[in-house]
Amino acid sequence: MDAFTSFFDSQSRNIWSYDTLKNFRQISPIVQAHLKQVYLTLCCALIASAVGAYLHILWNIGGYLTTFACLGTIIWLLSTPPCEEQKRVSLLMASAVFEGASIGPLIDLAIQIDPSVLVASFVGTALAFACFSGAAMLARRREYLYLGGLLSSVDTQDIIEKAHLGDLDYVKHALTLFTDFVAVFVRILIIMLKNSAEKSEKKKKRRD
């Protein structure tokens, strides 16, 4: 439980100072390789999450149970030693499936109201993350990665700082970005659903 608490504390508290913001050292090849591994793992987690959402649409499995299962697998992952790499990756994929099932009801609602909203929300979120993930893999200087701060958070920069200090736990870092992605996706989807509902109401009033 301590590992679970410390993980979410780190999400809500960024360790930044003026000295950190001035630090524009070049990204080492080791850190670049780490980032590639992080984003590849993130892509796999997103696919697993899509599978979970699809399973909800088929069998209506999303709800409190999948939410608790997602939290449970995250706790299990964070309490598992980094040396057990395969187990931790499997736990990450399992948590992603449960997370996808948990937001399945929202996705199902979007499909019923306007499927194009769902597609637009996902594409918008994916493009946002693609911008700074591409920068993370290709840029030679760290200042380009501050684009991530404009899109969702500065977690990309935080991961780079940790990697330079020797923290190459790509599974935990992929989990961090995965939770960011889901949070941004859900926010965008809710906003677009509200806008779509308002437009539908206005059209009905005009017809009446």
C-alpha cells in the first residue's frame, strides 16, 4: 500500500526548481533508448486498454469490480521488484485491460450518442501525446520536451530526469504516461459529449 500511495503522491507533486528548468543537457543515448522502451510499452498498454473497452461493449463487464481490479493490479505491480520484468509487464497489461473496461460505459455512451466524438477524442489525445513522444525520441536537446507540459503534464521531462539519475524502470514510467493518457482522453471525451448534447438540444429547439 505504501508503494501505491507514493506513486500517486509523485503524480500530484512535481519535483521542480529553477535550476531544473534551466537544465538543458543533451539526452544521452541510454536515456533515449529508455524512452523508446517506455513509449513502446505505453502503446502496448493502450492496445490492451482498447481490448478491455471492447470486452465491456460485448459483455458489459465494466464497473466497480474492474476499477478495483485495476487498482489492485497497479498496487501489485508497484510492489513487485524491478527484476521480475515479465511479471510487471503482464501486470501493467492487466491493469490496462481493467482500466479500459472501467471506462467502457463512457465509451459505450459515446458510441450511442455520436461515434465520431469517440474517434475525434482518441485521435486528439493520441496526436497530443505523439507530439512530445516523438520529440522525446528524436530531439537532441531537452528543451523540446517541454511541449509535453503544454499538452498534459511534465511527466516526460520528469522521466528523463529520473533516467539520467539511473532510474530506468520503464514499466513504472509507462504506467505513469498511461494514466496521463487515459485522464486526458476521458476529459476530452466528456467535453465533446457535452458539446454534442448541447448542439442536439439546440437543433431540437429550432425544429420545435
